[in-house]
Amino acid sequence: MEIIEVLYNAIKNYQEHKIISDIAQGDSPQTINTLCDECMPILEKIEGKSSEKIISFAEGLVHYFLTVALIPSQRKITFESVDVDIVIPNTSTLSSTPENALVIAFPKTNDPVALKKRITELTKIQPHKENIWFVLENELALEVKIYKVDNSEKEPFMNIINDIIWFTSNRKQSKLKIFKI
């Protein structure tokens, strides 16, 4: 079974309309926690490196939530020669007013040297380090916001969607905001 199949089977079991309702009510942490609890034991049985499987799952989950919540974003792009996993709301905002843009990265490694190199790359396009978020398998002391997938106490991954919604609602947006939520 593929990682994306595991994710979409869990989503199907949970039901999309309930996910949308949960996001709208601010209950996405519980939803993410439930989906992770269902999927993690299955992901452990899939061949491959643990960090790659877990972070690929987390990335797919965030992509799905951004889509159903209609949160403006650009995904899997290259901007000014830097590969970017997610930019919220878009590269135009990132270019003109980076303080109003969020860059989210899903490094599939726990290597501190590789992660610091990735931060250096991303700060070329997003000089505000507080607006660079990493989703990682393990907690590491880095100079960007870290979401640890195991839902640690510091910045639990389950809060990421609520945090994205908070970030976007507290920024000036040049375009009409149309969220499903």
C-alpha cells in the first residue's frame, strides 16, 4: 500500500464533510490527531526510511487540508531558483511583502547539516525566519518554527492548520479571501 492510499483511506473513513466542519470549528487538531493515530501503525509496516514515510504522509495531509479549506497556496514550485514545498498565499506576496507570506518545508531528513542548508536556501526567498516552518519527524534546535509529527508539546503538528489559518487571517491580503471554512 502506498502512503497516499493510507492517507486517503483514513480520510474516507473519517469523511470529508466532517473534516471541513472540524476545520471551520477550529477542531482540526483533533482531526489531524485521529488521522495520524489511524495511519501511523500502517505507515510503520511500509518499507522505507521512517522519516521519509512520516514526512511524506504529513505533507500529503497538509496539502489535503489546504485544498478542502480553500486556503490560498502554491505548492511544489521553484521560486528564484529555490525549491519550495508550500508558499501561503503565493509567490507574488512572498516577493513583494515577505512578512505576509509563509513558507512551509517538509524535509525528509533528520540530518542537522542538511536542515541548516535548507534553512539557508529558504532565507534567500523568505528573510523572516519566523515565517519559515518545518515539519519534521524529530525535534531539532533550529532557527525556524518546527512542527514535530509525533505531536510533541512544543509545536505539535496537529496544530499546523489552525496556525496557518491564524497566520492568514492576521495578514493583509490583496485578494478576496474565499475560504470554505
